[in-house]
Amino acid sequence: MSPEDRRAAEHDCARLVALYANLNDDARWDEVAALYAEDGVMYRPTAPDQGVEGREAILAAFKARPPRTTRHVCSNVVIDVEGPATARGTSAMLLFTGEGAPLVGSFHDRFVLTADGWRFAERRGSLTFK
């Protein structure tokens, strides 16, 4: 893998992290779910041991949530490209909901290159401070 290809993969995966936060805050659930591979798995920071498997199930989980106003702030994004079609990443997350104290946590992600570009193979959230 060339240095240019590695940087492009890092950029594309980091963009997924930011796009996920923005789409989530706008309640654009179809677009959020489309960021996952068809067989992707999501672990919410508030339920880190309960995986939601598959893009359709992830979409249903988002649509089942009661409406709320949120603002996710993601930082310290580090992407490690493992090969031409796989990467891993970590990021810090701060979630404001207007319903109390902000939540502070992180995401540990696995990415896979699909025919539609880079997608989340697994997105595992956890909370550091509640």
C-alpha cells in the first residue's frame, strides 16, 4: 500500500467518524445506517455489551429512539490502516443532550472497504464519565 493510499484511507475513515456524528445529530437515520457495512455491528456507549447486528437492524434501532436534540463532539481521531481493505480507529466523544450532564466516552471502530467505499464493520462505544 502506497503512502498516498494509506493517507486516503485514513482520511476516508476519519470522515466517517465525523459524518456519523453530524448525521446522528440531524436524526438522518437512513444515512447513519448506510455508513455501516451490510453486516456491520453497532455497540452504543450506553449499552456496550448489546450489539445490534446488520444495517437493517441498526436502522430500526435508531428509528425506535424517542426524538431528542443532541450534539456529538468527536476528537482525537486516530486511524490505523491494517491493509488495503481494513482499518481500525479510536476517537473521543462528548455528547450533549440538554437532558443533564454531558456524557464523555470513546469509540473503537473497525472499518472495511466495500464497493460503496469505507464503512463501519464495527462501532463500539463506551462511556468514561456518566
